Amino acid sequence: MKIVAISDTHTFEHEIAVPDGDVLIHAGDATITGTVAEISAFAGWLESQPHKHKIIIAGNHDWLFERDPAQARSLIEPWAHYLQDSTVEIDGIKFYGAPWQPRFGDWAFNVNRGRAIRSKWDLIPKCDALITHGPPWGVLDYVKDGAPHLGCEELGEAVGRAKPQVHIFGHIHGGYGERRAPNGIHFINASICDEAYKPVNKPIVFEL
């Protein structure tokens, strides 16, 4: 299965050269402020993509999914699987998605670190592909080399328990890239925009 991963497109989806594949994954922050107009435009773009399957989660900018989830889903779900603490299985591959991140300014899907966010990650089942908006602590989660890590410690523990083949996320634009852990998990920060919100990074393609 050929999978194309993107995240943090922030309304610049039309400026991205997206390779074809079996599954297109978007790990959140398709928008700037998550308005109906922005979500509708993104849904139209999803419809135009050739991938047989599309999977998305929300990010901290995608406010409509928190404020009016029924409306947001109605715009997206004709064209994609929307995952929020939920799973979809495609050709025997189990994908699980969740939008939460440790409290980060005054944005959507914020949860306090510690017990509160651990309760979200405790829902993660055994899966082949895990999609979250933010990274685990210490993995592709810094703005630049030497900067403090910004990921979630509790998410790191959950990833170790769930043992997905791949963990896809974004949120921390400066952490764009890939890393393979000693335990074999393939980590992907698929942020398209850089820290200046310029869509300069390429989609990441991999096989499962």
C-alpha cells in the first residue's frame, strides 16, 4: 500500500504537488482559523485528489471540528475518513487518528499535560498506522536544533504500547522529516509549511 502523508497545509493545499498513491493522509491544520469557508475549500480540494482513500484528522487551527463537529464532518466525510479517537481499516491495515495536543496557546483540541491528556492516549489501540496532530516528546518535535522539545511525554508512552508500524504527525513545523526508532517504528513529521507558514516541504511517501 502506497501512502502519501501531509500535514499543516494551512490553506496552501493547492500549491502542493501531491504524488498519487493508495491512501492520502492529512494529519491536521488544513486551515488557518477553521472557518466553514476554509473547511469547505479544503473539502473541495480533497474531492479533486485521485487517491482511492483519504484520511484526515483535525489540528489545533481546525476550530470547526471542535465547535461544530457535525457540520465539519458533513463537509469532509463525503470525500475522506475523518478520525477522532477512532479507527478505519483499509485492505487489512488499521489506521487510528486523534487530534489532541498538550495545551498550546488558545487553540482547538488543547488538553493539559499529565493525567488529562493521558486519558486521550489511553484510547489508542494496537494499530498499524497512528495519526496524531502533535508529536511524541523527543521525536521531530523541535523548532530548530538545540531548542526545547515540544512533544508530548504521555503520547510517547502510548506509542510504545501501541507499537504502530508508522506514526504520522505535524504541528511542530520545524520538525519536518522522518526518523526510525530502534524498536522499528517509523516516525513522520509531515508538516508542509515551515515556521514562517510557507508551504516549502514535500509530501512524504512510504509503503505499508
